[in-house]
Amino acid sequence: MKRFMFSCLCFMALGINCFAQNPKYIDFSGDSAETNGITLMGAGFGEYPMPDVSFGDIPIDNAFENATDGRGMIIKADPGEGVMIKTSQITTSNCALLRCSVRMNAPHASLCLASVDQSENSFVSTITPANPLSFVNQYQRIADFFLPPSTGFQGIIQVINTSQTEMLTVYIDNFEIIEMAPDRINVAIEDIVGFNSPIPEHTPTPTPTPTQSGFTGETETVQLDLPEGATELVMVKIPAGVFTMGSPADERGRNDDHEWPPHHVTLTKDFLIGQHEITQAQYQAIMDANPSKYNNNPNNPVETVTWYDAAKFCNELSRQKGLTPVYSESPWWETNWLADGYRLPTEAEWEYACRAGTQTRFSYGDALEMADVGEEYNELGDQYMWWRGNNTYNGNISGTKEVGLKKPNSWNLYDMHGNVWEWCNDMYEAPSDRGPVTDPHDAHGDYRVIRGGSWNYNAWMSRSANRFFYKSNTSIAYWGFRVCRSL
């Protein structure tokens, strides 16, 4: 038995109707398990405690097409509680694809989809996602193939709260059982995962909807108690829009291991983002501390800060300004996307703001005349960023520089390339050929995304699409951040 778990985008690309025979559909629109045609059983730890299960309105934001109609199953589980959701017997001699849409408020869950053969062999096919983080605050599909032809089977979904202290809320909708002839199963598998398909040498870059026309240059200054001559905390309003995230396969300097292939990203909300990286003076004003190694200038970016330090700064800034803090500061550091406080930008927001309507290697152009590696000076690059090529003197790389000394991009944002790497809100996710996405974010995990390159790295690492990651509790003298706020 082969087992598969795929995200919603893989299935959206699948022309499954050509394989389907008598598809069965449970949309959980009824008010009880009985009216929805399912049976519920306790599946938690110990004495199998049963969580609170209800049916009604569920979130529709961050949902892909056909993920939910706004009504579904709601599971509210205390630590250790779990539920097994069983369909009635499906009578068929064919194979079948089982899939459903799932969303969680936290990653501490054991999620399982299974099909149980009703023949004498009692064959069970099971799929368990390796990373439940991808289901947090957005819908994903979990799917499994039931291969052996038999007289029929039952579909099963199991959810257990694995936390010892935190509650778990899970939403489930649109459970499909799509029968297909055995000779079509391999075609369906290949369509989904691309088995035996050659890797294209070049992924065409889709044309994004123009967004730069929506930029107004509007700013908002956050008042802080700063020393004389200190750079103010200015936030630039960035318009909602669509852009192409990632880099084509033939972009010079591309990091194949970490960069996204080109794909459309839709950001549905305007947001504010710092015109500059947070400076040492700004950090000192809020946190009453300055951890920076290169602390000879209060207008240099703060560095030697962990992701947690950056998130705590955002929370404290929010409190001082009478806004709701975004981060829970619990072991999971959950992000409250409904809060009006300051936060770190998602990596999609960061790249969107960095590009400022461009699709070139840097926001100031392809800069093909600039050496990607080494310490070679380049006049064009020198106008916009600090990197090894203009920050090396007598063989020594000399550290951070005051924010705002170089030219900004066309959205009036400074140092998006170079100076210090910038922490993003998102957990690092390995790149994949994902299709169009809306407001992507992944707010949990131990490894967080960093963007933008820095004063001691080569030029190619400061490109708009380049991304890397590090553990959230790590601090180095070339990592800083800038703040963001949803509107």
C-alpha cells in the first residue's frame, strides 16, 4: 500500500472527475452526526475521552476553492481528548480516493485518515500527515487511496489533542469518497504527485496583476521616546494586491534548495511595514536593552536578537500603544491574526514589499554586472545595499551600517537588500511547486524564515526571492527585523 498526503493545491490541479464513479460527499451541513450519516467514537488517551463535537458555522478565511461552504464539523478537544469519525459502509468493487478539508488552531494534534476494508482480510489503509503545522489557521486537504478491490469499506477520520496543557479546535468539511476503476488509480496518482514526470528546465513566470499603481506613499509615524537625532519608527502603507513570489529556475544566483518556484500570491489586506529595520535606539526605547554587538551608533539596526526577542518587541510595542498583542508568548507562540498590534511580516508580505512591483533579481534591477560572490565592489549595488562588496576594508568586513543611508526601493523602503537579515513571522517550509495561494502564513515551528541578506554575505543572498532559515532561539550579529501591522 502506498500512502499519500497532499495539500489542497495539488488536488485543485487534479482533473479527478475523469476518474470518478458515483462520488459520495459528506459536507457536514446537518445538525447532528446522525443527519450527516456518520458515527462518532471517543479516541483520546487513557479512557478514550470524547471531545465536544458540534456542527455549524466554521471559518471561511484562508480556504481554497471547494474547501468549505461555511458549515462543517467543529471539534473542541481538551488535552488528551480525541474523536474517531466513521462513515457508513461504502459498497464498491472499485478503488477509491478519500479526502477532506481540515483546519486547526494549533499544531498539537494527531490527525489520521483511514479506510477499512470490509472483506475477510480486514485491510486498513492509513495516512497521517508528517507536519500538522500546515493545517494551522488555514485549510489543507488530507487524502488517502484505498487500493484493494473488495466488497466495500468504511472511511475514518481520527483527531486527538496531543497537548498536555492546551486546548485544540479542529474544523473538518467536505469529506469526499471518489470511486475509480483499478486501472485508473495509477493515472490519478501520477496526476497528483507528478510521478515519472520530467522536471522542467525552466518554470515560466506567471504575469501578476499590477500592484504598484495602488501605492500611495502614505506613512504613519509611531511616537517613541528616542534620543535626539535618532531615526523615527515610520511605517509605510502597502496596498493589497497580487504578485509573483519566488524565482525562475534560470535566475542567476538562485538557491534551488530554498527558493520558491514562481507562483501567484494574493494579499487581500493592506498592511503597514517599517520603512527601516528596527534600530538600536528604537529597541532600547521599548525593551530597555540593546543586545547588539555593533552598538556604536543608535541608528544602526538592532542585531543579535532571536526571533523570540523580535516577537516580544512587537508585543511590548503593541501594549505601549494600546493595541492588542499578536503573539501569545506561550510555548507555541501562536499568532492571533485578528489582533491589531505589531508583528513580524509574513515572508509573502516581506517579498511583496521588497519587490515593490518588480520581478527582477533585486528591486533595483537584475544587476547582472554585479558579481554574485566575493568582495567585488559594484557601483549599482552600492547605491542600494550593504553587502560584502562595499563593506570590506583592508580585508576586514566591518559590520552593520546606519539605516537609510542607501536608496530606497520604489515603495520607499530602505535596506530591504543587505545590512541585516530580517526575521519573518513564518516557520520555514521547504519550497514546493505550489499553485496560487491567498494570504499564506505559517506561524508555528522551531525554524523561522529570514530574508534580505546582510552586510557580510555575498550579493546573490540579498536578492528579492532568496530565503533562508534558522532556529527561533538563535541570535547572531547580522540578524535583525522590521515590524509590520495589519490594516
